Amino acid sequence: MSDVLSRLKKLTKCLHIYIAETPGRGFGIFAARAFAMGSTLVVDEDGDYYAGIMTLAEAEARGYDLSQDLFQIGTDAFLLPNANLDDFVNHSCDPNTGLMLTPAGYRMIALRAIAQGEELTYDYSTYISGTPERMSCACGAATCRGTIGAFETLPPALQERYLAAGVVGRFVATPAGQPALSVGADAERGAEARAGGEAVSA
């Protein structure tokens, strides 16, 4: 596929989404129209989403910062910023969307009804587990936790909500230590294999 056609194909993923500045948080992405709860807002399944996967040790050896640069997709599998739309999604402790990994990429799902012009956010903790990653949070939500950390540190009721919606990385664990399965399990298993990591067995 030519570079032009490839770019046009990627643009079709964001017909109803736009990027704009957010107060004090750099850029964010916004809804250009209303979406109902359960709607799929973005589909990025071009097949190149998992390109460049590396282990945490490999990323840090190249000078990348865990909290600032990396997106965890497996027990020891990470992605760098790659100019995909999800790179611009800000965190919220009370998000209106969630990310669902698939074998070919990801889908962004509305966790509630979303109004036109509303910023789209997801909870970063749904893809953090087994690492020392911690970030301070000032998302402004009434339920702001003040810190973004591992999925296991979230209140049990919130964990259950995210798990039920299928917007949690397969590699994270429930408080009981059982693997938390979600859409994208095959993708994460394959990603970890390419990165040399180990998937949590079902």
C-alpha cells in the first residue's frame, strides 16, 4: 500500500474525533459528535499497532522513561509513542472511554454516553501492573485518586466495572491473584512472545 493510501486509511479512524489543546494537560482528543454508551469511537486495526514492542529493560536502556514514554501491553511488553491517536488520550479517574486491545490493534469503547465536544479519556491504571510506575494525577474528577498506579491498587468495585467492560489489559491481576482476561488476550500473548516476555496463563 502506498504511503498516501496508508495515511488516508488511518484518517478514517478519526472521522468523528479531533485533537485540541486542554487546559494544563497539553493536547487531548475530543468527540466531534455524541456517542451512546457501548459505542466504538476509534478502531485502529491496521496491523502495525504492535510494531516496535520491547521489554522494559530494553526501553530503559535506550533512555525511555516508564511513566512518560511507555504503554504497557503485557507482563514485560511495552510500546513507545508512535503517533497513533491513543498517544493523545489523557487520563481520568472517572473516564468516559476504555481501550480494548485486539489481535490487530485496539478499539476505544464508550463507558457511558458522551456529548459532542467532550474530551475523551481513559484510566491509565487499566494498563499498568507489576511495575513501579506511578504518576501524580490532577484530572479534576470528583473521584480523583491523586495517584495513577497499578490496576491492583484500584478499589475492588472499580476493578470489577472495568473488567466487566473488557477494557483491562489481560496481564493485570485481580486482588485474588487470578489473571484478569479481556478482549485482546491473544494480541497481548503474541506481543509478549515477540518481546520475550511471559503471558499470564488463563
